[in-house]
Amino acid sequence: MPVTAFTRRELLCATTAFSLLMSAPLSAQEAPTIGVVVKLGGIPWSNAIEAGIKKRSGELGVNGFMVGPTSADPALQVRAIEDLIAQGVDVIGVIPNDTDVLEPVLKRAMDSGIKVITHESPGQQNLDWNFELASVEGFGEAYGKQLAELLGGEGKYAVFVGSLTVPLHNAWADAAIAYIKENHPDMEVVGDRYGVAESVDDSRKTALDLMRANPDLRGFLAFGSQGPIGAARAVDERRKGGEIVVLGPFSPGQGRSLVHKGVLTGGYMWNPEVSGEVFVTLGAMLANGDPIVSGTVIEGMGPVEPDVEGKDLIVDQLILIDEKSVDELAEMGL
């Protein structure tokens, strides 16, 4: 065979192979890297998220991992995201502690060609999608209704949030308070709200102070996974179990002893492990260039109806936590 003929054939094969490689999906070329920054590392809620990230990453064959700051300081989240940008990851996921503080660094990520996904952060600006496993109104109103039923529609209650700059916690609080004001005018919120619910110790101390200042206080609504635990411990210290209601989303494994003791009433949650899975599923879809349109099925969320303008993907998957369900949920690793 003449050398020139062989060279042409070799060149043709090489060109064809290159074209196929470039047209192949990203997953067939190189597994995308997805880094997820949570609010706070080392707590049960974040541990469940990490379990979901690892599980789904293994199923999809992608490199997904979690970064857990040592405190709920927004500056630590900024630093973590800067590190992920420097690493050149394909997708950054984040559950913001402060929306405004993160906007500049998320813009830098997007300007670098990195896809950005947020969770628990409707209204975030510099992102591709924000996803929620509970709508603001559905979640907040469920708590407002439950508290009102337990208090018989009257009495004082206090509201905790993770911080005054966590948008979703405050939106839930707004929805709960608005529901109570409209439907149960004999209920009174003490103060406005307290940004302590990402710390057991701060929540406990604030709850003790509030009970001391308000002997007729009858309930706590705590939006933030450590808030219900801290408030329940304070109620237990004051031996007010059965007298003061404590409601909020918390890790069942962390709170079940307090539930059975009668000092942590319960609440609603979504599965944080599913949140971790969705971060990876959605991240892989974005990295592959898969479109997200009406009816798109995202594993962990089901079919979605995207709010394209707000860049939100929202479904309602509320799970009731009470003395009947808490052990089963805890045994699921939640």
C-alpha cells in the first residue's frame, strides 16, 4: 500500500474520531466535578446532604463532594467558593448563609464558566438554578397552622431563624406569621425574630432568656436545624415540656430523644439526603447541557415546572416529624 494512501486513511480516521469525541456527551468525555458548599459542616443535616451527594455521584459516575464550613459565617462560604473556582470545578452548589454576601463570588464563578446551583435561596441573582423541595408558602403556612392548632389559636410565641440574612428562613417565618395574623389574631409574636437557629447553644440561651422575660410564652417556631434542638433543651431545663410547644425542621436522629421526652413537639422537613442527590443530578444535567423545561423529570424532585424568570425549581415534599414518625426517619439516617 502506498504511503500516501495510508496517510490519507489515517488522517480520515483521526478526524472522524475527533468529531465523534467533540459531539459525545460530556459524561462520555470527562466526568464533571461538582462541589457543594453547605451552611455548616459537621451537623446531622449536612451529613445527610453529604450522603446524598456521595450516593448520587456514584450512580452517575461524577466527581461530587461537599465542603462544610466550621461555622455559619458567610465569609467562610465565600472562601470555600473561591477555592472551588481556583480548582476549576464544573459546577458549584451552595446553600447560602447570606445571599448578598455571596453575590459577587457567585458572579465570578459564572464569569469563569462555572455552573451555579443554589438551594434554600429563592431570589438569588447570580446562578443557573435554585431548587427547593418545599415552597415558601406551603412550608411556612404548614408551621403557622400547626402552631395555632396546638395553642388553641391564642397565646405568645417566638420565632427563630438561622440568621437575619438567610432568605429562605425569613421567608418561611414571614409566611407563618402572616398566616397566624390573618387567621388567629389572638396569637402574639414576641419581638420580631431571632437569628440563632444555626446554633444549639445560641438557641438554648435565647429561649431561656425569652421564657424568663415572658412567663406566659407558649411556643417556639424555629427555622434552622439547630434551633428546635436548642429551644427544646431550654424547655426541658425549665421543666416546661407539654406547656411550651417547640416546632421546626430538625434532623430526626438528633432530636428524637427530645421528641420522646415531650419537649420537642415536632414539625415538617424534607429529606436532606435528597437535597444532596438533587445537587448532583441537576449539576450533571447542567454540565451536559441538558435543557430544563416544563415537565423535565429531575430525580428526587419528579416533573418540574421551572420559573424561568426567577430561575427557581420548586416542589412540595413535606414530611411530618412527630412521635410516630421520628424513629423511622432517624433509622433512615436522617
